[in-house]
Amino acid sequence: MTLFDTLISKTIMYVPGSIVGIFARSYIAGEHLSDAIRVARELNKQSIMATIDILGEFITRLDEATYFKDQCIDILEAIEREGLDANLSLKPTQMGMLLDKEAAFANIREIVERAAELNNFVRIDMEDIECTDDTIDFFRRLREEFPGHVGIVLQAYLLRTPKDIDGMADAPLNVRLCKGIYDEPRSAAWKLPDVVNRSFTWCLERLLKQGAYVGIATHDSRLVFEATKLIHDASLAPEQYEFQMLLGVDEELRRIILEQGHRLRVYVPYGESWLPYSKRRLKENPSIARHALKQLLGGKG
């Protein structure tokens, strides 16, 4: 990590929103659903799939959950109306998980039910470790009722993830595998980058051996290489997995993945609550800020 990256990682949570916005504008579709639809359409023209997410999490009132539930249904209906190759991602805390677990489940169930009616798909995001058990419980219950229309996210840096994979292998499994972004204690998560990478590869191999459909979510060229090797060794067809990346991050690697014949999905976030998301992403990946700074100064990104 460069000195610039270290500085960004250590200070980003204290930087004013107006400044963060300069660096984040390429990585957020905009504040409105119409912005996300526009970006998803542009991605589809490049043979890239999308997953759309309205930003906002850790709500404090259940009426906020109703708002976000309705917005998620609007997203699914807009995808159908516009004929997009896209699905939906949502966060359980956005639906009220930390306020009323069963109310949150009912909200998510209504969304997944609508997705099934439209022959679409909902990805239930994974948040901090306080939410892990309940998120897995939600997924298992919804997978049984709406097979093929719901998936989950697993984080490779968590010590528990290999056991979670084995525990969910009793039925078809659709997983987005990522490194993990939340600041968890050492007792719960691997901290060394090399160990996190090795855990990612191990978890991916475990998932593929169990026949899971995996969204391989990474911007790390080393992990892309390890994943392509596992895909080759398993003789997987392109429709049996996909790579996933964030909007605006390492578009050159994005092109490389596509040129090698793999499918790719890009995460398209939008909404007024862009600031907490942007700060978290910049803390995780300071190179985003470095890339944006080069663009602002007229250099090549």
C-alpha cells in the first residue's frame, strides 16, 4: 500500500462529504432510479450484466423499511419494463433486521416473491457479523420457498465462512463471494491481506466443488487468475458462474475478464445515502481515490 493509500484509508471517515463526492462520482450511478437504469442499459450494451442497489442501511424506524421495500419492488418492475439484463441487491438492515427480525423477513419475502413473479433474482447482501446468522436464516427460508430466485453473499475474511458454506450445501446454492469490508475483530476475521486472499481461493474452490453458482466478486488480479484456474480445472461452462465488480473500479480488468470469455456483472448503486457507502469503499480500496485524482488532474486513470 502506498503512502497515499494509507493516508486515504486512515482519514476518509473524517473527510467532508463535498470532497468525498468528487472522488465517488464515478462509482455511484446517481441519486435516482432513472440514473441506475441508464447505467445498467449502458453496461448491457457492453455485454455486461448489472445488479441494482438502492443505498441505505441500518435504518432506525420500520416505516423506513417500508419505503425501501417499495423502492426494491420498483427496481424489479423497472428492470422488467426496460428489458434489462439485471437483478436486485438489498441489505437486510435496510429492511429492518435490527429492529424487528420477522418484519424484516416479511419485507424481503415480498420482494423475492415479486422477483419470482417476474422471473428475476434477489441477492441478499451480507453486512457486519452481528447480522450474519439472521441473514443466513433468511436465505435458507427464502431459498426453500423461491428456489432459483434468491442468493446470498459470503465474506472470505470471516473465519466462519467455510463452515457456513458446508452448512448451506444441503440445497442449490447461489453465492456472491467477496473478501469482506466491515471492520471485524481478529477473533472473527483474518486480517493479513495474503491470508484473506488464500481464504477467498479456498472458499471458492469449496463452493465450486459443491456445485454452487458463484458470483466471484473481486478486483484483485491475483484472485481473478486463481478463479480462472479453478474454473478451467472444473471444466465449467460460462453460464455456471460469473465475475462481479463494482461500478467504475478497474475497467481495464473488466475488459480482460470479458475478453477471456467470462460473464461479468457490475454492481450499480444509487440513492441519496451515497456518502456512507462511498466512505466505506474508499477506505477498503484507496486506489479509487488515486484513480479519480489522476482524472481530475488530467492524467490517465
